[in-house]
Amino acid sequence: MSFWDLSDNTSAVDDVKKEYEVPGGNMDPIPNNSDCLAEITAAKWATKGEGSDQVRYVELRWDVEKPDAYAKRVVFHKLWVDDLDPSANSEDKAKTKRDKARRMLATIDANAGGKLAKSNDAPTDDGLALALVGTKAVIKVMVWEMADSRDPGNTMRGNWISAVKDKTSPTSEGEPMKPKANGAGAGGQPSNGGGWDDLGDNIPFFMEWRA
């Protein structure tokens, strides 16, 4: 069995192109639907949970370069490419999420030269870093928004990545979202119409400012 195998018996690296779009903080996030040129400055495995319940996922750090308005912003990208995401509503949804994450990682790898795809084994931390760090691509940055359970009445907002494109693709500034009165859609889902749960956690991708 290959690391890149998908649940439909195909492979994430079959006919991979350099563009992939996912189907379906304490500061203002990068505006919704922004296309940003960014560089991967860190790539590693990260874990959640402890003991027999510990699961792992790939975490990438994207440092934004353009548009100038968002330069030096950082978006953290969580990809459940190995273990199933325990926050998924069902095993089938978790497997679908893993398939999408593997396709996304394969696309990022293709933009980096395709080093990871040459092996059927899961990459090591060193392998991820050697293959991906320094890679530039245009990422489509979206906004999630939900009620802050720790501070009732307030809203949590942040960024997630819905697409990865070749670094020569055009960049653009999106439109800031207007916060909703209750801070979220029905059931605490993101007010952008959904989508981030396909690849992430309850709070999937964090954004920060880097001096």
C-alpha cells in the first residue's frame, strides 16, 4: 500500500497538476477570497492527543509576500494526510477529508518539484522540510467565522486555505467580511458557507502577524 493511496483505489499523485482546490485570531484575518503569493518556511508532522489516542497531521507554515497589504502575514496549514481526523462526524467523512488533504499535499509537492511523490512511504519530518521548505505558490485564502465559546457574544475569525496555484498565478485582494451578529452560521459553522472542516480541525488554520 502506498502513502498516496485514496479510498477510491486511485492515487493522489496520479495525473497531479500544479493547482488544487478543496471541494465544497485576535486580529482581522486576510480578507476572504484573497490570492496570495506565499512561501513555505516550515513543514513538519504535528500531533494531537496523547497515548493511544494520539494522531498526527502535516502542518505547513506559509509566509505571505504579496499582495503588499498582507506581506509578512503567516497562515498555518493543517493537512490530515495520515491518521483520520478525530473531529470528523463519521469515519467516511474522515476518509474523504484525508483524500482531499493528500491531493492538496500532492499538489503542493508538484509545485515544489515532486520529490515526495517519488516515494510510496509517508515522508519524515526531514523529508517534508527538504522537499517543501522554500517552495512558493499562490494560495487562495478564505475566512472562517464562529462564535467564541470561551467568550460568549464575541466572534472568532481566522484564515484557511482553499486552493494552491502555481507561483506565477496572479495575486488579488479579497473583500473583508462583515461580522454577523451571532458570530457564526447555524450550528457554529463558518459564515463563508462552509468548507474548512473538509481539511482541518474545529479551528483549522491560524493566521498571525510576523514582524
